[in-house]
Amino acid sequence: MTTTAQETPAQETPPRKPPKRREAPVGEAAAPGAAAAARRTRTAEIRRHELAAFLRSRRERITPEQVGLPRGRRRRTPGLRREEVAQLSSVGVTWYTWLEQARDIQVSVQVLDALARTLMLDASERAHLFQLAGATDPTPATTCPVVTPALRALLEQVEPFPACLQNSRYDILAHNRTYGLLLCDLETVPPEDRNCLILAFTHPEWSSSIVHLQEARRLMAARFRAAMAGHLGEPAWKMLLKRLQERSPEFRAVWDRHEVYGPASKRKEFLNLHVGRLTLDHTDLWLSPELGARMVTYVPADEETRRRLEKLHALARER
């Protein structure tokens, strides 16, 4: 089995010894930040033990036959042995043993990737592995598991109100018929271009439908920068950023301002090609505890907008 990891026994280094604790004299106040530092140390220790237990549990569930190894007659260890995992992942046996012993050692993303492949982790398990190790996955899952039949049905149920599913990169994962005609005919846009940032900065019809375009672009770029802080090493995010910088001078200008802005509900105005001006209240409905995938909904702010949305929905149904 071939992996990209290159850790070898020759590269092993002894785990760092914790510094000796100094007992403060009676009556001496603790140094500022000492309590916070102690909490961080304790949290890191807990994460190492969780990582060790997780690796052991995944190792023990895989049979030798699954990875092309002979079982042998004297095998007592359930699943794979530590040395077998180390060999299949191209890492040192001692180093991997330290990892399962929750030693304080650094783990590279290449080694984590190799371990994830050797242990046959699914997408959720792989994400859990990298999270416990405090690392960013260089090859995150390319499929989005959130677009379920139930969510697609929910998108249809909120019609005639426009709604779509987005991830934190502003990719449009799914949408209802009204949303498909809200800013342009979304069905004519190639799937790889169905990203609100790409459309707002490079698609003439989409951008001309946004009444307060400059403010909208600035806020979107600021939210994208804030969200990207947790995904700096991920190829999909870097590719999107590069694409925006190459295709849009306007994006480069607002990006260089280094503004950040958190998610927030907001009243928006659109100039729709088919029914005219729409005043809508935007709301994000988050699909997980983390600020990732969400359902974006637009509710009419007045009766005229409601009537126009019903007309837009009727046009979308005819198509």
C-alpha cells in the first residue's frame, strides 16, 4: 500500500518533557494568564487522549484480510497490530506507538492523511481525526452530505418564497424554482459557476439585479474572509479565492481591505428582470452547530413584494 507520508524511525524524536512546576510561595498571587495556560494544557492533553483512543478503536475494527495481510495462527490482537498500521502508513513504529499512547508529539497532515487511508475512515471519521489532531484537512470531502431529499422537499414547501442551500464558501448546493429566477436564470449557469461570490462579482445579470451592489459585494467578501480563517489550508477555498482575484478587479479591491463580518440577517432589495423591485428579509437557517451549510430564505417585507413573488413563482413553474 502506497501513501504520501514519509515519517520514518530515523525521524523520531523523544516526546517533550513537561517543564517542572514551580510552587508559588504562600500568599503569592498566580501570574496573569497562568490559569488560562493551565486550561489550554489540560485541553491539549484531553485531545491527545481522545485521539489515541480513536486510533485504537479504528485499528481494532480492521481485519488483516481487509488490507491484504495474512492473519497467521498466533494473532491475539483484535484487528491490526500497531506495527502493521505503521508499516501500511509508512511511519515509524515507535512514533505511531507514542501517538496511541497520547504522547505530546507533532503530527503532520501527510501522516494524518496516510492514517486515514490505512484505517479506512469515512468522511465523518476523517474530519474527526483531523479535528482531534488540531490540523486542517488538505483534501476535504468533495461531496456535500447535507442535500437530502427532505431538505429538497423543504425548499419546495417554502415556495413562493425564494430559498436555497449554501455552504460557507457561498456555493449554491440546491435551490427552489423561485430562487432560480430571483437574480438571473440560474439554470443557464454552469454548476461550477453557481457560487454567489462568483456571480456577484462576474455575472452581469446577477450583479445588476442587486440594488445596493457595492455594499453587498463588500459584505460578502468580508464574510468570506471571516469564514476562510477556519479553512486556510483547504484547496477548494484557495482555488475559489484565486479565481475571484484573477477574474475581478472589484473583488481584489475589497479583499485588500481585510474587512471581516459575521453572519447576520438583513433586508435586501433586488431588481428582478420579470417582476420588478423586490424588498426581502434575508435569514440564514443553519443546518449544524457550526457555521457551515445553511438554508438561505427570503421573505417579502411588504404586500407588493409578496404579490410579485407569487407572480415570479408562477413564471418559474411554467418553465
